[in-house]
Amino acid sequence: NAGVTQTPKFQVLKTGQSMTLQCAQDMNHEYMSWYRQDPGMGLRLIHYSVGAGITDQGEVPNGYNVSRSTTEDFPLRLLSAAPSQTSVYFCASSLGGRWAYGYTFGSGTRLTVV
Amino acid sequence: GDSVTQMEGPVTLSEEAFLTINCTYTATGYPSLFWYVQYPGEGLQLLLKATKADDKGSNKGFEATYRKETTSFHLEKGSVQVSDSAVYFCALHGSSNTGKLIFGQGTTLQVKP
């Protein structure tokens, strides 16, 4: 049981480059989310999905795109990387409507934009 | 909108000391409340949870009680260990069925031998 798998674990980008952060879960969870973690700011929601084909914006969506073509995968795309997007990114999933079980988090992707 | 406020850290304690990390929230309706823990270099792990007023969540010696009258969910442990050193996040899931978790800013705990 792999849980939530994020790749890559580390990435360095140059300003203006694009890339995709991968997230996959094998628990048949309906809900998936992307968060970014910055010092002193906790985790902030970027985008989330309540099921395949359905996505919505969170608190800090600018500069990021998502899609959800399958239940298992929820990639996060950086369109044109900026230094302000240097952060640690976490993907999380949860069984739909079962909030008492909380979210399962991936181990994170540490992104540096130079 | 919904929000979570945690006490600022870092919190530095000696082994076997008593721990309290304060957490208060603002939300409409009846949110579910969580404490997550993040060990160095790792993702977040669910530590404990409470889904209704007066519920007490507990795990690994940690406890927190959902107090609706004071909108609080303080984390406590009677005797901390060096292995408890980590960042602790208070979070809520609000009454809307969107799956959105709202996090506090996190509190770093360092336990010294």
C-alpha cells in the first residue's frame, strides 16, 4: 500500500521554465489537494479536486494549473516558474465525505526556482 | 472565512516536561478539528482528531479537546520525549463539503535531553 506518492522529491528550475509535479494515490480517494508550505505560513491550499474531472481553486492558485483525468492522479503544473514559487509542495488525498479520517499526505517536493 | 491560529514557536522543553500548544479557530457551523505532526524532512501525519464539540482526540500520549465555547483545540502531552521534536499543525475542515483543510502556521517543538 503506497499511499500518496509524489515525484520528484527535489527540483531546481530556472525562472520561466515549466514543469509538472506528479501526485498519485492508490487508495481510491475521491478528494485530492495541493498545498505549498512556506516558513511561518503553514500550509496554503493551491488547488483541489472532489473527483475525476472536477477541480477548483484554493487560496493561492495563480501560476499553477491542475487537471484530474483519473481518480488516482492529480498533477500540478507550473506554467512559468518564478522565484516566489520556491517552496515545499505537498499533495494530499482523502476519502470523500469521510473527514473524520483526515488527509493522507505525500512526502513532499522541494522546489527551488533560481 | 475559516481560520486557525496557533501559538508562535519555537517551543523548547526539557525531556519529561508538560507540553501545551494553543490552537484557536474561527469557523461557521461545526468544523472537524485535527492536529498533524511533521517530522524533519517528512510529510504531515495525522496525530489526532475530533469531529464534534467536547470530543477528545488522543494518540501517542497526546490529547486535545474540542471546546466550542472557547473555539479552541489545544494540544497537550504530560511528558515529552526527544523523539517528539517536530512541527505541529492545527487544522480544521469546515462545514462545506469541499475537502478543504485550513491550517495554522505551525509550531516547532524542540525537546532537549
